[in-house]
Amino acid sequence: MSVAGVVLAAGASRRLGRAKQTVMLGGETLVERAVRVATEAGLSPVIAVVVDASLIGPLQQMGATVLLNRKAHEGMSTSIVAGVTWALGVGASGAVVMTCDQVALRPEHLRALCAEPERVTASAYAGRKGVPAYFPAASFAELMKLQGDAGARDLLRSAEAVVDESLALDVDTEEDLARAVAALGG
């Protein structure tokens, strides 16, 4: 059984004002950090969906499959669809969909999401359910129907969840980045 990691790293980073994927934290970019954590969790393949072609080489050197999303401007769903379609094509039994900006994410959390291989499992933090989230292959068809920027939120409403309040720290603004540096080191 192979569970793919789908790292969403093609967003416009409007609130941050620069590409968060390439922001350095602890000697690595945020997208490299996410790929590393997914790899350490044992997810395979790790699929990074990016909009910046300059990220392809470095992420491939880390062992990631890199997909360039030319439709990123249409919303997050296009990255989810691209990554899940690739996971389906390689016969993955499930996929963990994750973003590159949840800097406190640990491999143990990703493994906990996959504990029940037939069940959709969300992460819970800050009073809500969200990503990272595990989806068994049986739910791939629903994921591939997503449109716009809503992501998989509707599919996670009734999902079981693994709680980790540290996931509320995501890098959307310069203030968030300052908090991440303070919490995790430069």
C-alpha cells in the first residue's frame, strides 16, 4: 500500500506579498520543508504541485515528483486535482493533501492521518477541520471534481480528525512568518 503526499505549493501568496513557497525557514524553503516532512512520514510518491518552474530541480533532487500547475490562477482545486490525478495514475492507495505553509507539521501527524486506510481523516486545529488530510483512493473521484479555491473543505466536514493545535501556525503574513521564526528558529 502506497500513500502519496500531495504538497500544494502553487498559491499566489497575496497576503504575504511574495511567494511563500520560496521563503526560507531553518535553512530550507517552505516547500522543501513540506516535501521533507512528507518523505520522513513515509509518504510515497511525494508530489509537489508548484507554479514556479525554478522549484522543479531542487524538489526533484529531494526525490519529489514535481507538477507545474499552469492553471493555479483558477484556484487551489486545480493543484489538488493535478496531484490526486497523478497519485491515481501511479496506483496510490490513498493521498495526504497538505500545504507548504504549515511549518509546525511533523511526520508523526501525517502518519496518524493514515492510520485508518479506508477513512477520510482531517486535521483539527483552531476549532476547524482542514489539511493536512488523508483521502483513500475511493475518494479520489470526488477530489478530482473540485473547482475554484475552496479546496476539499466540504469533503472534510464529517470526517474524523486528528487534533494538532500547532498546525494553526501557517505562514500567510509577515507576522505569521515572524511567529514561525520565533517558534522554530530562523
